[in-house]
Amino acid sequence: MTQPRVLLSAYQCGPGKGSVSQIGWEWYSRLVKKGVPITLITHARNRDELLEAGAPLAHSEIIFIDTEWFAKPLYNLASKLFSSDEDSIFFISSADFYLYDWRAIKQLKQHQKAGAQWDIIHAVTPVSPMAATRLHVFNRPLILGPWNGGLKHPAEFPEIKKQEYGWLHSIRHLGRLVDRLVGTSRQASIILTATQATRQMIQECYRSRCRFLLENGVNLDLFTPAPWPTKPSRTHPLLMVFIGRFQAFKGLPMLLEAIARLSLKESMPVKLTIVGNGPLREKWENQAKRLQINHLINWYGAAPLAEVVEQLHAAHLLCLPSVRESGGAVLIEAMACARPVLTVKYGGPGELVDDQVGQAIPPEGGASGVIAGLVEALSDIFEHPDVWRQRGINGRLRSELLYSWDAKIEQGIALYQELSTTHQVEIER
């Protein structure tokens, strides 16, 4: 079957950059490998990484949109205003997307006049429902997402919310207004949503167009399974790893408290490697010192993906006690490495993690409840190590079935074929 020609809009797109940029790159590079003719439109700041990776790849062309004259000063301003909150910096900086979208449409219209044609339009990044695009003006089937967002801060953790600029989360609803004004959801053929929270923030009249698809995927060739370390015991410590940005909602202080309690038990030695960095590092290091557990912690710092894999392989499990996690890419990466995962049952992690692959602690008890739940779960690993090892194996199997990038791209191509056929039938009528 002839592959439809796809206009792929990926505002963030770059190999090895992690996060949303990696999502854009995976869609672009893997669709091209499948023989899908791609016109990639992306921000000019991604140019160097893309060219270094050999782009434009076969069967594709790239159009770069430069708004850096606006985006860079905006980012610098946000960094000064919200120096301790990366989410707020990202949120303010995201306003650049609307200028990017406007300039992209203007340039694409010129490209179209020169003879370019597309059968499908897919806006794949940003992954936020606030990213209201006007790409529907080209009158082609439009796919949005996968989107992930709309997650509220759980009321059980007011002390964490106070550390963030909470008022910014409330004005995120302006994205809905922009969506209504420009008609993004109204004109979309399919809206891919990663979580129930995202689906619920879509206007009810458009929810019939929603289909579930996780925005994150995992590279199974990079995140490979490895044998479990020696079982934790009195003589072999339980080896944990935390991977994430240093932001208040990630919940690392609760894990430090849990480790402090476990350290009082000689029969349950533990060690924690923390992969990540951020403005809260000094504060959290001081907490570890006050709890007298800093000698049990390896503050590894930020790391490239290859080193992240090494740290997962060296650990018995991944622990991510985040209280407001929309997605959870690191969870499926840990599963792919055959490592059980321990998290909080809220948002994306609450939909990804069950007792087959790890444990998700209910948030209803607040910080004290999560800390107690962490202590109980970590103690259970000492008592039932084979059960937790099997959960890691189950996670790998689930990753292969549901979370691999290959599986995700196949779903995307199937959607392209479906919409292309439907659109052609409508034209013939």
C-alpha cells in the first residue's frame, strides 16, 4: 500500500536531547525508516542536532522556522522570574509556540504554492493540549498529539504545591480559550491523548475523536534487560535509583525520609543513586545530611541515556515518588530494563504501574502516607525478592508489547492509512 505523504510538525525535535525533543525525533526518524514520505517542520534551534544526525533523512525534507529572536529573550526573562521552578520557565517560554505556528503556516503556504502536497498533517510536539495549532487551514486530515496534560495538583500535598508557582497552573486554562478561538480541536480528525486527565480536559463534544496513545516510547535496543543484582539482604544492600529533574513535585524528600527510617534497621541496608540535577540540589543534599544518610546516597548528576541505562542495570528497582507526573517516561524505561518500579498512584504513573510490574502507593495519606508506603514496599523487597524480580521481568514484557517505539509508530501509520482512505472517499463523493 502506498504510504500517505505526511506533514509532521515537531516544534521540539532533536536526537539525544531527551524529553519532548526525543519524542519529535523518534516520530520523524522512525516514520522515515518505514518509508513514509515526510515533510518535517521544526524550530530552527533544532537544526544543529538534526544535521549532525544526518538529517534530512531519505524520503524527507525539513523546513526550519526561526523565532529565536523572540524565544531567547522570553526564556531569559522566565529564568530570572522563576529561577527555582523549571516547569514555570518552560510554561512561560512555551508562548513562543504560537509565533512559531503562525510563521510555519505562512512558510508552508509558500511551499504549497511551489507544488508541495500532503495527505495527512500530524502535530506531534509540543505534547501539551495548550499547543493550539492552525495547521487545519490546509484542509487535510489533522492528527493532534499524543497530548499529555490537564493534571491537577493533588490536594494531599499542599506543602509541595507551596514550593511551586501555583498561579501559573491555573492560567494554563488559557490554552483552552486559544484552542476554541483557532478551532484546533474542532477541526482535528483525531486527538491522541496519553492519560485520562488529558481526555477529561478536552471539550466533551470532541472526546469522541480521542484515542489513547502514550506520548512516550522506549527504545528497546538501548534500554535492554539485565540480570538482577544479588538479592538484597543483611550483607547486600538494596540498590535503588531515582531519575528525574530536581523539582518539588518529584517527591525526592519523601524518599530520603523513607531511607532514613530504613537505615535504622541493620537487617535492611539500602543505597540510593540519584540521577539528575536542578536548583533544589543543595536543599535536598542538606536534608540528606540532616537525616544523617548522605553516606548512603550517590549524587550522580545529570547523565546521557547510555549512563542512565547503566544505572538502571546496577539497581534493584527504580523509585519515582512524584506526586504530579503527567507521563512517566523513566518508568517505562526502567521496565524495559527489567526493573520493578515504585511510584505514587496518581497521574501517568497511576495508569502505568500496577502490582504486576511494581507498586503504586495511594496518595490519599499525603506525604506521611507515601513515606510509610515507601518504607513498607522497600521492606517487602527484602522479604520477597523473587516476587519483585519477577515484576521486573513482567515490566520488560509489557514494554515490548505496549511501549516500544516500533509499536507506537506502527499505530501511527495505521492511523495515517485510515484517515487517508476516509478522506479520499469523501473527496470522491
